[in-house]
Amino acid sequence: MVDLTVGHVSGIIAAGVYVLQFLIPTATTLILAGLVTDKNSLATWTQIGRSLHASHWPLLLRADTATAREVSRAVRLEGILRPLILLIVGIAAVVTPLGLYDAVVPGTKMVPQPFQYQPDTSPFGSGTPPRSKLGFNRICGAFEPRACPGSKTVIKTTRNGTRATFEWDLYDIDIPANLTEMFQSGLERMKPTVSSMFDIQWRSYSVTIDDTKNNGSAFLGGSYKQMDTLVLKDGYIVVEGLIVDNKNGGIGFRNHTTPSPLKYGGTWSEDLLFIEPFTQCVDTNITVDFVIPDSNVNLTMQNVKITDRGGFEKLNTTYPQYDRSDPQANPDLYGRAYKAAYLHNAYTMLLLNVTNPRTPTMRPWSYLNSTEGKTFPIDVLTGEVQPTQLGTYSDWRLWDGVPYSPGENASSFLSDIDYPNPYNISQEDFRSIRTICQGAGSGDIANITNIGVACGLFVGAARRVDGGSSLVTEPRTEWTTPLYSCASSARAVVKTVNFRYNGTDGLNSLSVLDIRDKIYNQESDKPLWGVERLQLKLGEAAAMWGLVSDRYKGRDDVSVIQSENLWLPGFVGSKRMPSTDYMNLPGEDRILPCMQGGKNYPKMPNLHRRLSIRYGLTLLPTLSLEQEAGFEGRTTATYKNALQTNLPKKEIPLTFQWIFITIQ
């Protein structure tokens, strides 16, 4: 059945009226002609003549007795224009109503409405256990135990030469009340829908009892469980505890409540805390090329080689620097990624004796043994370059057979490549790229200037050289894989979200209309962000952060800035510390590790393999999009942002609840 709108019905009625205006005079005149007799009075014949001449019959029968001779142009023009105008008016009467439609639009008056919690029936909701009453906790230290700020822990250290012993009666893991109050105090200036880091909880958690911690009492820790993936879905997605922005990348924290069922639904806006990932990637302009063997039992490709696509021949010989003056104002992710790409290519060139460093007898770059298109035999770690796999290497160690440290022969007995390596390049050189790109290492102090940056070598989607489908892994076909240098970070920001609730289907009836940056009328209206000022190293503890009030300005234990956003402080390393699985402070220790992406994923043993399968081998549409996009660093950065947006929501829900709001 065809659905008719108000406009369609109005047009049909107008067309019917127009047709009837033509037919009724014609039909009644025909009836009159049949009823009239041969003999009538003069007045009757006059009336009949008026009716006949006023009808359309003279025109239809071509029996008009009027003459067109000696008629002025104005009269003739009027006779032509009159029916045309009537025709245009008739068409307009039919067409004009077609644009009319029924719509329910927001009213101009704001009406307070009570809200109630709406459970999520998706896998995210069913996979989220009930919230525990156990509080937050954190543990400090890495190779040596440390007492966290405000902790009651007292550690006695005894050193004997190179050995040290540590003793304590009680390791206190509770978060002191003065810290929780500090990093929530800024909510006083914000709308009550804005969350703090203490409104963020593990989606899945575990309960641990350790006699050496928390006085033997039970405490919570994080637990990773795969719920679902939204990486291929577009738009704004509402799941338990979160607003997922798959348009721009980011997650907003909201414990979902909706108004009581309304006849026509309602719209309203809320200010919410968002975490947004940002990534910049630089093409290294070298590719790894290989041939698929007849049998791929051991995941080893054949004829693996590096091809210079300009990354060797055209490498800028000027050592690059990036802006480190104020990371909160400008994290300069592109500059970091570019410098990392430069170092990766330079070390690889030295390994292959393509060029030289500065020596007592030679200036750097004295020779260049490469041209664009030249290939070099290389060996990669087993299984790490595949036709249907994506991955990030935070230690930049993709080449196999590189000595572990200077002076050693090789790092792997499986490597068949004997690199020239006249300048003793080792794995330590490649691993140092991460620290240089991040701008701080595990030994630097945790503070507001040392923001969390994840750097890595991103192995892009392989493509067939012969032009065949890159989704078909055919033996003896040649493939090429791009390499990108990427730097990622995340920022906390308050955004304004417009909602619409229409219907009674629970959370499924809640939709996000748009998400936009919050507008501040003046500088003083912008939020105050605070970051804990620790006397501990990045490898020992992560600094707390949050919205703070004016009274915390000028203190020694917290750094305060007034800004629209805060780049999250911290350290992204490959070790399990400073954040461990049995810590319960996900707002501090969980978000930045998600920046690391697929490979070398911290805290989760063997998780990198599951992720590479999840986002490469299984999700072929993701792989296909990356392949079709071409070798562009911007596209790769977009993909990594989407992946980073997808990772935290499996683990972090929100417990904050707001149950009364004004809607239209």
C-alpha cells in the first residue's frame, strides 16, 4: 500500500476540484440542451445563449460565432492568456500542497521531566555485571615497591651493595578521601551531567584477596572480556555507560537514563565528559614486499625484502625536532611521528649499510647506496608480516636477526639474513625510538607536562602487486605492505550532546542527534583541570587527573590549567607496571594503554594476537577499507583512532546517574 502524506492528499483534492470546475459547467450545459424545447420565450433563449457561450462547448465543437477579425491585439492577447493563467493556477493548486508533511517538532517551552535508568539489552549490557561496593585502589612502584601519595604505607628499605630488601607491615591501597574530593571538586562549576574520573569503573572486574595488601581484605581489579565490536559501525552509538562517537572518534561517559514515556517524545542536551583519541601517522616510504609460499604452515613468507619508495634515497639529512615547549597546548603528534619515522629509516639504512653516521673519519651521509625502487633482503619476525594482518609494534622491532645489543652477532638463530651492519646497530637503537617519540621514559617524573603518548611502527594492509583481489591469498603472488610511523594520545574534554527520546522501547529509543564542542563565552568560563604532582617516576605510578575548583590553584601537590581540554598524563610502555590487572582505578591507568593498539598490548598477555585476528584476519571489511584507501598516513591515523575508540568501551562503563532533567 502506498503511504500518502498530507501533501499528497491535498494535491489530489486540488486536482479533483480543478477537474470538476471544468466538467460541471460542460455537463450541466449538455443536460440543459437536452431538456430545452423548440418553443421558448425570448428571455429563456437569452439565458440559454448565455449558458452555452459561457461553457466550453463552443470551443470543443468549434462553433464559436465570434469573429477574430478587426479585433485589437489587447483583446486577442487577453483571450490567449486567460486559459493559460487558469491552467497555471490549476497546476499550482495541485503542486503546492505536495510539500506539506506531518512532523513532531520540539516545543519552545522547556518542561522538567523525571528520568529513570534504562538498561542496555545489547551484549554490552548483558556482559556488564552488577556494580560492586568495593572502592577504588592503586598500587605504586615497579621494580621496587613505593608508597602511593596519601597512603598509610611505610616501607623500610635495606641496601647491601647491589641488593635491596623491602619490608612493610601493611601496604595500603585505598585512595585517600582528600584526593577523591580534589579531583571531583571542579564538578561544582559544571552541569551535573559531567562525570569525573571516579565515575569511571571497570566494565568487567575481578575480586582479589591478598594478605600483603589491603590488610587481607577483598579488593577489586580489572578483567578484560570481549563484548562486541563497533569499529565498523558509523555514527553515534549508545551502549551501557557510554556514548560512542564513531564519526569523530571518542567515548562519552553517561549512565543512561530516559524520561518517562511521552506522547511525542522529547529532545534535550547534556554536557558530558569525553575521552578523544588523536593519532598522526607518517609514511616511512619504505615497504615490505613478499611472496606467498605454496604452503604457509609456519606463517613465513618468501622473498621478503625492503623496497625503497623514497624513504632511503630522499630522506632529509637534517635531524628533526618536535615542539616540546608546552605539550598541553601543542602535543605535536605529527612532529613526534615524523621524528620516529626518520630514526627508523636511518637505523635501517645503517643496518643495511645504505649510508653512514658521523665517524672520526667521515661526515654523516657521506655515501648513499640506494635509489628509489631498489630492494634489500630483510628478515621479519615470524608471522608478523601477513597478507591479512594489521599490527603496531611499540618497540619498533620488526626486523629479525638484529643483534640484541651492540657487539652481539644476532638475536635469532632462525634468521637467514646476514646484515652488513658495519656500525653495530642493535635492537636497543630501535627500542629507543619509542622513548624519543614519547618525549619521556619510565624514569621521568609523572607530572602534567609528561603526557601519555603511544608511538609505534604500524604495519598496514598488504596489497597484491598483480592487481588481483587483495582479499584472496593466492600462493606465488607478490604482495607489498606499507609501514607507517604513528603517534597517538588522548585528551579529556567536555562536549555538549543533543539527545532525542522517541517511543517506549527502552534504550533503543534513545538516539544522539549530534555531539559538538562546548561553547564558553569567555576564558574564565573554561574548566580547571588538575593533574597530580607526584614525586614518583612514570614507571612507578600514573598521576590522577580531573576537574578541580579554584581553591586548588597554587598548591604543591597538583598542577592546574584552565583550558577546554586536558591531554592525559601518563606513560605508555610495554611493561605491566605501573598499572596492574589488580588495580581499580581505570580512569587513571586504563585509557592510555588502549592507545597502543594491536601489537605489544600492555597488561594483557597474548592479547595482541587476539586483537590482530579480531581487526585483521576476521574483520575483512576493516582490512578491505585499509587496502582500498591506499598508502596514506592520514587514512591510517583515522583507522587507529577508530580502533582506539573501540578498545576502551569493552572495559569501562560509567556509574554516574542523573535522573531529572529539562527537555523540550
